[in-house]
Amino acid sequence: MNEELKITALNVKDLLSQDRYRIPIYQRNYDWGEKEAVQLIADIADYASNLNKKSLSYYIGSLVVFERLDEKKDKYYETIDGQQRLTTLTILACALKNWETELDKELVSWLTSINLSYDHRSDADESLSAILNDKVDVIDCLPNMKEVYRVLKKNLQSVISEKGLQIDDFVKYLFEHVIIQRIPVPRDTQLNHYFEIMNSRGEQLEKHEVLKASLMDCLDVPCHPLFNEIWEACSDMESYVQMGFDVKTRDLIFGEKWDEIPLTTFDRLLNRYGYLKKENVKKEDNKEENVIRRSIAELIDDAQRNIHYRNPSQSDVSDSADDRFSSIVNFPNFLLHVLKIFVVKEFGIHSAITKDVMLDDKRLIEFFTDTLKKVSDKEGFVKKFIMELLRIRVLFDKYVIKRQIHNGKERWSLKKPKQYGPVNKRKFNYVAAFNTDNSDEEDNGLNRDIRMLEAMFHISAPTMIYKYWLNAILYYVSKEKMDANEFRKSLFSLAQAYMLDRYLTNEPVDFFRIIYENDFRAINDVENAEWSNINQGCRVENFVFNFYDYIVWHEDSQLPRGKKYDSFEFTYRTSVEHFYPQTPMEGYPALTQETGLNDFGNLCLISRGMNSKFSNNMPMAKVANFGKEKDLDLSIKLQEMIEFAREKDTWSTNEIGEFSKYSRKRIEDALN
């Protein structure tokens, strides 16, 4: 084989220490964020923890390169495909090099420089250099790179601890056993043509499509059409599930009001479904008899007399509302939520089957395959599962937030579908999920409160494998008769358990234990809370800040008038920043841990877009810059800090201490 075209398997250490890589100008900028970064380290940790059960190495993907020579005739690789992963692995290696707790530094001593550069983008090169030297708080960095660096340093310990790993185990596995395939393209390749081929190539079957075929294999052939129709309707996460069926099938499955599933077993539904389809076939055969034949002259005459014809493919439903929205999970992840709940109900909380099912859709087929191996009646299991999938999908559509365009802006929405009108002129609309008057007003009362709670949970854990809160909600609504007040109480109880049993303790309780064993209730109390955990600077969990914003918003929402935070909404604020900066401007004193630098009172959560604006400005400069701009999307805590600093006309150790006591007291009151 031509050595120039040889595919090379490189472990991460070799990838980052040998040869040089350059991201060409035609490639897009680095755009990974928290979601992708956390998923990457979770995948690596997952394989590292299963080292004795699986193959030794984890093949992370490919790096397509084009060999070139620079002006000094030295070789480098122009990166055509895989630059996001390559950049993130570089940032991860830097985060480990700058690790602050116990780590064998010899494991990362080889990383003294970065072998990756960006063509004609000096800001990217400077950002990587700052990350290598742990200077992201001193040097202006590209927001995405800075965010990913901080996210990795903040989340890595908790991710590997959940997998039962030590930091040294993770590092050794990452550098020695995580493999990337470097694939060169021939020197005479026209890169424009290559990209055309890349963009037009056919897509492989997705995992959930492979899984569908595997599950259908457990059923008799006559069951396949119904199973397939339910599966396909449920798989469209961007639309309410009822809209995935034709009108008559919709009536059959969901009843005339389209809000229940009267036929609760697969076999009962199959019996009626088969009869319905036979009737449809007869009607198709008789269509020819009902065709209206008109000449062109007659059609023109009909048009002049304003005679209308019904489109034969037209539904008898007037969809008066747009049924599209953005789901907070994809279908493979949703399947695992349903599987987890299903096996809990079928086999009990403590069964081995239940404990083995996690929310990692990378292992979707594995979890289903392992579960089926332990089931004697596979056909019965699959029939029950598809009905549970449909039932929980209906509940998901009713009671879980969505992202929707409203008045030209994206916002969180909590609505359920409602069908109304006579049979021959039925209309379809959406109403607020928890309004007793069936109105579509979402911004009042319990509906707003529940929407805010769900949004608080979601933005705190945008990565799908960590949406334990969603599993909790789906489990709750699948087993309890819906009562809006009780649902809201349970959601807030879950939030309290997160705080006391996860973030204010040094011995975190497993999320599934909180949900399935502790019934959303905390086992720790406020008196024994580890408050030092919220005085850890950038390592403080995002949930803590969002919980604080929720409790202040909720208190404010109960006021009869004069609400300060009525327009507040939870958005993707992911970067923990210091109000008094870690590296102050010349002439200002530097604070330390002892003088309040990393205290909760000096910390705030901001969006990625605000990161560069926030930078190392001193507190009163931030007050001047951000206190005047009404349209800025600021967290409630940051708004309070700005107001507090403006009142005091200063912000340093004393003010930080005072605000820390104030904010901690509010959290304590909410947890009691």
C-alpha cells in the first residue's frame, strides 16, 4: 500500500504529541459546547469503566486529513473532517494538565505544546495557548473554547466518579486506549469534489431503526403494521404523537377526543386495527365508482359558479394551530426513558434488569438486547413495551416542556393538544397543560410555575444522558392520576433532593435512588448540609444557581402586584463567573479564597455570549455596563448582585460576605 494513503490508528497521546494539524480557513469555527463536551467524557468514562467486560480500546471516530507542506517544506495535516473532536481532545488534555486535585502529573508531562493550529485565525491559536497555560481568566479567549475548557474541568470529576473510576484510571485510558483513525486522502484529490461526495453520501440506518427491526422480529407478521405505525408516530419528537396517524386510526387509538388510549392492550387494538384497515381497502377499491368526471369546459363553468371540490387526500380536521415544536430529547433517548420506567414496573426497582438500564443512547441496542435475553416471553414483552411507549409519549406531549416559536421569539411552552368541534368539522388546537379553563394562556398560575420548574431542571443538565429529572417526571405521570398541585409539589421536592442529596453533600445519592426509592424526597437535611460546596468558584454546579433563581422568582410571583421578575425566563446560561474577577485590573487588590473570591455571593451564571463582555472588568464597571441594558438576559442572582453593588457603591470582601449570607439564607428557607 502507498504509505501516503495508509490509515493510521492513533491513541490520543500519539495524536496530540506527534505531527502537526491545521484547521483550514474554509472549515467552520469551533462550535462545540457543554452538551457535546460532557457527552464525550461520559462516553470515554463509560468505556474505561467497562474495561474488563469489553474490548480494550474505544474507537472514537475518524480524522480525515490532506497532507501538505508549509513554507519551510515541513509536513502538516490539513484537517478536512473531525476538527471539532480533535479540538475538544486538545482542550481535554489541557484540562488534565492543569488538574488541581490528585493526579499523577507524569501521565500528562508529555503535553508541553499544542500541535493544532487554525489557518488565519490567530484568536483561536491564542485561545488554545491560554488554555494550555491555564490563563483563560487573564487572556481573552473564544467563548466556545473557554466554555468547553471550564465545563470539562468542572464536570470531569463527577462523571468519572459516577462510573467508579479514579482520575488516574481515566487519564491512562484516555491517552492509551482511546483510538482515532487518521484517514488521508490522495494528493490529487479535488477537495471541493470531496466535500460534495461527503455531503451527498447516503445515511446509514440509525440505531433506533435497527432496534425496531429487532423488536418486530419477536412478533408474528400480522402484528408488524400496527407496531410499525405506532413506532413511527412516536419517533417524530417534533410533533404531537396524535398527528402521526391518519384521522380514523387516530380515533381508534385515542378515542374521539384524542386524549386517552381506550384499548389498552396491543392485541385488543390489533383486532380493531385490522378491521379498520380492511374497511379502508374496500373503500379504496370502490373509489373509482365515486369519481366525478368533468370536461375542461364543465370545470371552467363550475369555477365561474364558485363550485368547490374537496381534495380527496384532505383530512376532515382543521388544524388551527401549528403542531411543530422542538423536543428536549431525541427518540433514542426517549426510548431509554420508557424502557427504564417499563422494567421498573415489570420487574421491580431492585431487579438486576432495572439497574442495568441507563439513559445513554449510545448503548441503546445493547440495553434492549440484554433486557430481552432475560425475558422468557419476548413476544409479550414487546407488545407491552410498544403500548407503554405510546402511552408515555402521550404523557410526554402533555406534561413536558417544549421549545416553541412565540411572537417571533423562542420560548418554553407547556401545552397539550385539544380536539373540539363536531365530528365532520373537528378542529385541533393547543391549550395550557394545567389551566382548568382550557385556555391557551401559559403565563399564569400553576402552568407557569411548573413550566419554570421543568425549565430549571432542563437547562441545568442539557446533556441527554443526564436528564434524570425527565425520567422522574415521566415515572410520576405514568403512575399517578394527574393533580397539578401535587405534581408541582413533587417537582419542587425533587429539586430539594437534588440540592441536599447531590450538591450540598460530600456523599451524593444516586439519581435513580432519589427517583425510584426515595420518592423524590431528600434523605439529608439542611442542618447537615455541606455549605462549603457552594463556595468553590467555577466548580459550583449550575443547578445551584438555577435553583436560587427559581426560589426568588417563585417568591416574587406570589406578590399581588409590583412583580420584579415577571418577565424572567430560564435560558442556557452555562458559564460560572466571578463578579469580582479572579485577575483584577492593575491597581486593584486580588482576592483569595479567604477573602471571598470563590464564595457563592461573588459567583453568577451567565450566557456564553456575555462571557467576553464580562471578562475581567471590575464590579462597578459591570454595574455600569449591564445595569442599564434592559434587554440583557441576566439571571435573577446577577440582577440582585448588580442592585446590591449599586446600593453599596462598591463590591469587595465585605459586600461578598453580606450577599453570601443573604443568598444562603434564602436557599436554607427553601430547603426547610
